[in-house]
Amino acid sequence: MVEDEYPLQAVVEEALLEAGFATDILSSAEEALTLFRSGMKEYRALVADVNLKGRLSGWDLARQVREREPTLPVVYMTGGVADDWGSLGVPSSILLQKPFAPAQLITAVSQLLNHVTRE
């Protein structure tokens, strides 16, 4: 999960852990790409804020991750306008508008994981 707001990091991490998902919490797209590209872990999904501190946005992160893993589930989070999702978001992704209930996040991740598993 990539989120640069620490209070939201804790909420999202707790929701994912309670649902049985292991998670790495990162603050920037650059950190996430470094970890993803290292191959040290096999990630099953990406949950990323759209607006991140640093050079890359959540949109950029998802596109670069999908270049290596075309079917990796992506859940975007945003507190801003979601209008860019259609043009900047990767296909077969879900966008959650902040604030959202933790259950909405778990549903989104589970739905995308189930879709990938069936293909």
C-alpha cells in the first residue's frame, strides 16, 4: 500500500491485516517501484493513493507496475476529483473516493483478486 498520509496508512494497514492480507506500507511511488522491481516479494495487489509526494503519482506507479505484471490488481485512493481515472488509471482497476469505509477497500481488493484468479 502506498499512501503518504500517516494517519490513513494506519487505518488502511489495519483493515488489510484484519482481512488476512499481508502488507507493506510505503510513502512514495519511488519506494514502491524499488521494492516491486527488486523481486524480493511477490505482490498480489497494489493499493495506491493517486496524489503522492515525490516525482511519481499513483497513476504513474500503477502504469509502471502493470508493465511488468499486466494483471496485477490495482486499487486507487483519492481525496480529490476522480475525473482523471478514465484517462490515467490502468484498465480493470477500482477507484475509492476518500473518505471510504475500510470494508470498501477490502471488498475492492478481494473483487479484483477474485477476478484475476478466475482468468
